[in-house]
Amino acid sequence: MLKRITLPVLFFLCLSQINTAQTWNALGKCFWGVAGSGFDNMEVYKNKLYISGYLDTSCVNPNNYKRLIIFDGQSFDTLPGGIDADVYSLTVYNDTLVLGGGFTYTGTDPWPSTSNTYGLAKWDGNNWSTGHVFYNDGVINAVAVYKGELYVGGNFTQINGQPFGRIAKWNGSQWTNVGGSFYGDNAVDCMTVFNNELYVGGHVSLPNVSNNYYNCVRWNGTKWDSVGGKFGPNWVISLCADTINNKLYIGGGITYAGTVPVWSVAQWDGTNLSSPGGFGITDGAYTMAMYNNELYVGSLAFRDTNFAKYNGNNWIPLKVNHNGGVNALGVYNGNLYAGGSFDSIGGIAAKNIACYGSTCPQGVGVQELQVSGLKFKVYPNPAKNNITIETTEDKKFVVHITNPLGQQIITQSFQKKTEVNVSSFCKGLFLVEVCDEKGVKCHTEKVLVE
């Protein structure tokens, strides 16, 4: 059995790969994602991109936990040990990656253990360490660094037996209060720094005041204040600072910001609120990032616009298919990375994660796999005309070949030996995957077509 895409399509894919303009590029067929539970956050640390969420991926060892994945610009990998629940937020503090979430342990010591950490952990690039939270009664949704101290926010009311109302700060030796507490059903969902103030979004009142929800407030190190008025009717769940144009973008399920009607995103210049560009995202701004002086906004929409960019004057919708959305954005090595639940983005096929820019990597997201007891030969490598797949096992197998865009272009059954014509393939790195009759993966190998 042989399935093959046509030569014109292959020719188009060749052209798309050598284009040096800014384009969308798939990062392999690695990740499974569900809107709202697939991707949570992206953060650059020690020249690697860390991606958190609930990530089921065929690109890494399937026996490891996948709450946090590392991308080095060419391939994905996991961290040693496991994480038992979601990682919601990432930041860098004192040259250490800090994770906030709903977990009780990271690394190799599952609960209960003296090394357990509740909702906060640190990673130095080689080893895990505690985040100095040994007990709390909630989760940590947001972590941020402000004036040299680590701030954590969530829905907790105490840390290590000491009362804290949804927010606390760590000065390097102890946890301290942040000008009061958020009461009632308040919860902190996001934090960022803008104009030397810490902005806090979520379902929040001004501290020490109950049931008077502003949903976004600010802290100057001494006192709390509002941000031009109240935001609603729903939570503020994303914040993004434009440091070039000195603007703060405030996003969530909001239709008003103060007295200004908005469409999921409000703009704050330090004094006044406004609606950037009028009509924009229709179902809540879940994630935001600045890239090349433009604001990119993703949502979990199942309706009109779920991914768009704002160029300072107008909103430009970006195509995302599969009734999903984009719920994590990050900038790494001069390119924009988007994660979510989609099978195409920007007009190209991509499985839940993609890169936009002029230097996006190609042939990403594959690791070679050899199952014990089953040996395969794939040759020649590099190849020009044909690839031969051979084994001594007298069984039926199926070979799949995937192009650099993550698209499966050939499926071919064989027994002991088969040959695949690759003369019409464009140049690049292809993934050869061999499975048994039951679909169990037996062997994967990267092959360079010249």
C-alpha cells in the first residue's frame, strides 16, 4: 500500500521552506493539545525555550511527565523526574527558572517527601530545588519578579502556616505581606511589571476591600491603586507590556475598561484607558505577546476571531483552524512561538505548535527511537533517489514518512524490506517511522534528502 502527495504540492512545500521572509512554520507533529489545557506558558531561560502545560508529545520519552518541555531551537526534550500537576506560570529569578502551579512535587521524589514543594519550584538548568513553599491551601497561578523580590499570586490564603491573602513576596530569606490581602473569592491570575509598578490581574478587588472587583490593580512597592477603573464583566487573565511604545495591554473576558467599551483587550498608557483599534478578539484574550512592535493575542474561541495581531492602528485576524485557539505565546531566538489546539495556522498545516519569523527551524520535533530486540536499517542517509528500510524480522510492518512541515506524505506496508522513491522530495530533513501491524512504533530515524 502506497500513499503519496502530488508533485505540485511537494514543489510548493519546497518553495515555502527556502523563503527567507517572515512565515509560519510547523514544528513537527509532536504535541497533542486541548484548548484550555494543552499549553499554559512559555519562558526563555539560558537560551532555551521552556513550555509548560499538559503536553502529550511523541517527540520525547513517553515515560516522562510532560508538564514542562524544553526546546533548544532544534529539538524538544523533557526535564529529569516528574511534575505531578500543571505548571501555570514561569519566570526567571536570581538566575533560576521559577515554576508556579498546582503541583506538590518536582523531580524524582514523589509525595510525600521532605523535598516536596507545593505550587512553587526552582530549576537551575541541571537540578531541581524547593521554592520554599512546604504547604499552602491553594494553587499558584502567577509568578513575577519586582524590585528584586519574587511575587506569587493565586487562590491560596496561607503559606507554610502563615496567612497570606492570594499574594505574597519572597525576599530571599522569608515570605512577607504585600500591603494587605485579597479577600472573599478573589484570585490572582496574572502579573507583570510596567512603568516600575507591579500589575496584578484576575478576579480581584483592591486589597483589604471585599466584593468591589476591579479585576486589575497595581502595586508601587508601598501602596495599591486601581488602573483607571474597573474591568469586566469577567476576569483579567493576561497582561503584556509594550516597552517600546510605553503601553500596557490588559486582556481577558472583558467588554469594558473603566468607562471605555473594549473587545477583550484594553490599552493603558499609565494615565488613561482606551480600546486599541476598536473591534478585535471576540472571545477573551487568553495570551498576549509583543513581537516586531506588534501585539499578538490568542484566545480559546470557538467562534469568529481566536488569533489576531494589533499593529498600533488596526487588528489583523490570523487564521487558526480546528475550532481551537492559541493559549500560549513566546518570543525566542528572534521568532514568535504559538501553542494551542489547532491543525493549521497562518495558512499552513501545523499540529498545535508553530513558529513565525524569518529564522524558524526546520525538521523539528523528532527523536530517533530504537525498540529493544527490533533492529532496522534505513539507508542511504543522506539520500537522493531512494530510501531502503530493512529488517531481519519476518513480520509485517508499515513505514510512514513525514516532511519537515509535520505532514505525513507516504504510508507503505512491507515485510523485511522495502524501497521508497524520494527523488521528487524537496531538500530537507524527513522523519522515517516504522510501526508494527498494531500501530506500535518500532523505529524512527531522521533522513536528510539532498
